[in-house]
Amino acid sequence: MNVNLDTFNRQLAGLTGRFADLGAKLAEAAREMQDGGAPPAEALVEALAAARAEFVELLAEIVAAAESLGVAVPDHVESAKSLEPVLAAMVAATDARRRRAAFDEIRGRILTIYDRITGVRHEGDETFAPLVALQTSAKEAKAAALALTEATTDQARALMEAAGPFADLLTMLESTEALDDEKFSALEESVSTAFGRPIAVAIGRGRLLLSGQAPRAPEPESPPEPESPPEPVRVSDAMRVPEPVRAPEPIVAPPPPPQEPKRPSQEKLERVPAPHYEPPAAAQPAVPRGEPSAPDETAQWWLAAWARWSGWKNTLAYPEAVREELSKYPYLLSVPIQQSPEFEEGLLAYGYSIIMEHVEKQKPGSVGNALNNLKTAQTKPVGTQLYEYLVTEGRLTETYPDFLKTVLLAAVPEPGPWVQARIIHSKDDTRVFQRPTPRLGETEQTAKRFLAENQRFTEHTFSASLPPLTSRFFLIQAELKDAHGVEVKLKIDGAPSDSGLVVTVPAAGKATKVEARRLSAEGTALPGIGRDYGAVWFAVFNADPERETQFQLGLTLRKDVRGMKK
């Protein structure tokens, strides 16, 4: 069963707000009954019945989802408030499942490494002692990995660190001719330190072979210069070829489905770097490393997004992939790309697979070639280089608005992105829900209810900072039959701007489809809310890849739509 806890939280928060409003109306009706004997209005009775039916339906959905997660639900749940601890327990159960799935995946890949080590042979000496010792170590390490059924963060890290040199050895055997001097030397040092110099020398001389691997043809020797004897040949030089091909990239565990934002106290099991060996059937480009067996920490966002993209690009259509990612990470696009490993215990970065696909469409082949374009002499971290490459190849300064539009058309109305603020506009009142803290992914909402027309039909303003290549989202939902309107004005750093999108969702019974268009710097008018549109989404974005901006969004509700033009 697919459990979307964020949707449950949103529904529960909305229902709680409705109950509060109905409670106030019911109290007023009770006073009228007591004072004058007037019965409650029929509309109020119908609204109460509808709210109760919605609560019963939501309760049934939450109970079914809780049972699928193994979470016990109290026998008597009589209020929306009593569902909150149930949802909290469901979050904890989901986190535990996610950590377990990540560990199982990582361990499975590590076991594959050890299995391949047992198939290595020495050409010419079947009893080569260093190789026998190496394979014995691999068997012992495999047994230790199999015995570890539950792992803490430290144990998982130790498991992967132990597998690192074995993965380095496989990379050397499989990709020797594709490695430049610097990368080969780093691998050679790792293998020599872990297994002894004889193993590294045997690999360099082509004496160790993988199962089914043919011996390497000897390198042609150049005739010596008559004037002077030739210089000694280094192992690393002997492996150089004029045009190196791509080498395998570090493996990373595929993305399990996260739900809740990262909390500082949570362990980060999923963020432990995985060994960088990948079998040849899924060969990937190599990541330059500062230390043997340790991928550059700054590149974790790339590794996660790349792994996720590689997993679905041939099986999912892009709109389906977008909906899947945003259902797990609703606030994904509000988080800066390079900071994404800091959220959801490192797993939110997987969601940026959707921007990988966008970049690949701008320049086919660019994502696969990214790591081959790294400058090894650069002082910039690998993650920074990859970010700059992504921006350049995807022309994100120019195409980010198109990327955002495509995402919204796929994700609206469901699952929809995480919103900073939401307005529910009806015939009788206007309610404004906002996040009480600036924390991205905040699930709580504070509500204000406006009854007077001068409070309702006025400009409602929202502001925040926008880091590079991020967006914020807002929503107006209409519960009325008449046509009201909204005027939109956006300022970026104090100046009128068109760095925003409006997405209209047709009202029930309308044959039109979801549409998206760019905001106008002069202001955008949108009549027909309620009659034509059941919901209107707004996106404010920063397409600058380096600079943070400040925005102010003004949404002015209009009861009289005469003179308003789209």
C-alpha cells in the first residue's frame, strides 16, 4: 500500500481548521436556539454532516495505512487531535522501513563485491599465496556482512569501509586501461595498503584476472634511443592510453521512499558513502576521490540524483517520475540542489533525478559524460564542479522556468508541491494558512479567518528568500459558485518581476485541463475563481544559479471581476 503521510497531514490540518470554523458557527447557533428558539440553519447542518463524513473517511484511510505499516490504532478515535499520535507512529515506522531497505540494498551490493573477488584467478600460478589470502579475507568479510542483520550507522559505515579496498581492486582489474595516472595511483595505494604490494604488482602486470576475463595483450615496447639507455617504466605510465574511456562510477543505494524532513538528532544510515564498484553491466563514470575508497562528500547530491535517474529513466515516463518524486519529497524544489543531502537523512537528493532528465533533454549524453569533464587539477570541490556543469549543460539560467512548468503540469493537483501558504476562499469567509517557521518542509500550519470584506478582498502578501535554482509555492482553493478573481503582483529584490508561474485547475464539471503560464511583471489578473477554477497554484522561482534573491508575492482577491482580463 502506498502511504503518503504528507497528504494525510494536509488533510487532517484542513479538517481541523474546518472543525474550528464550524465550532464557532455552532456556538452562535446554540445561542440563537437558547435565546429565541431558532433552529440551526440547514446549511450549517449540512456542513456539519459533510465534515463528519470527511472525518470518518479520513479515519478509515489512516487506519488502513497504519495497519499496513504494523502500527496499532486505538479502538476509539473520536477526534482529529487523537489521530496525531497515530500519524507520528506511522512516520517512525516508515523511517525504520526506509533505513532497513537502504541497509539491505547496500549490503547486497557489498556481497556482490565479495562474490566477484572469489572468482579472481592468477595467470600462471593457481596457488599464488597473496591471492589465496585475499580471497580468504573476502570470504570472512562476506560472512561478517551476512551476520549483520541489523546495523547502526557506525556498523554500516564500518561494513562499507571494509569493502572499499576490495571494490578498488575490482575497478583496477576491470578498468585499468581507462584510468589516468592519478586515479590508478590512488587505487594502487588503496590495494597495496589493504592486501600488500604483491597484489598491486600482479594487477599492474596483468597477472590477476576476473572470472571470464581474457589476458591483457602486452604493450609494444619502443626501441631504446642510441644516445642513452631508456628510463625505467612506471606501472602507471604503462597503463596510459591516448584516449581513455569512461570508468565505473561509485555505486549508491537506490532511493527508498522517505516521508518526513530531516531532524538533527536522526541517524544518517542512508548517507554513508557506498563502495564505488559497479559490475560492468551497469558501468558508470568514475568519481575523482581525495582519499582511496572515499567518494568526495560534496558530490553526494550528484551520486544520489544520478542513481535515482538511472533507475527510472528507461521504465517511467517523465510525468510519472515527477509525481513519484514529489509524492515522497513535496518540498524538493524549495531546497538548493547542493544542500539536498542535508534533508531527509540524505535521501531528498534522490528527488533531483528529475532535473537530471531535464538537463539530458537539453543536451543528450551530457549527464553520462559529466564526470569525465571534471578537472583533476581544480581546487574546487567535485560537487561544485558538477553543479556548474549541470547549470551549463542544461542552460538552467534560461530553461529553469520551462523545467518548473513541466513539473507543475505533471504534479498538479496531485500530489502537488509543498506550499508556503494556502488560501481557502468561500462565499462567507477567507482563511489563510501559513507555515509557522521558515523550516523547509514544515508540516504545521497557522490559520487566520477573515469575515469582513475589507479584510478578505484586499492584498495578502507573502515574502521569503529564494536560494539559487529554487522555488516556493502558494495555493488558492475556492469553495463558491460565483466567479471571483485574483490579481497577482510579484517583486524580486524590490523590483517588479515575471519570475513566477500561475497554474489553474478547472472547477468540478469543467471540461478544461490544467494550464500553466508565466506571470507578467506588470501584474497578472485572473477572473473566474470558483466558477471556472477550483484551485490556482502560484510558483515563485529564482533561476540564478549563484545568487540568493528576496521575493514579495501579493495576491489580491476581487469580488467584482468586471474589467479584469486574463
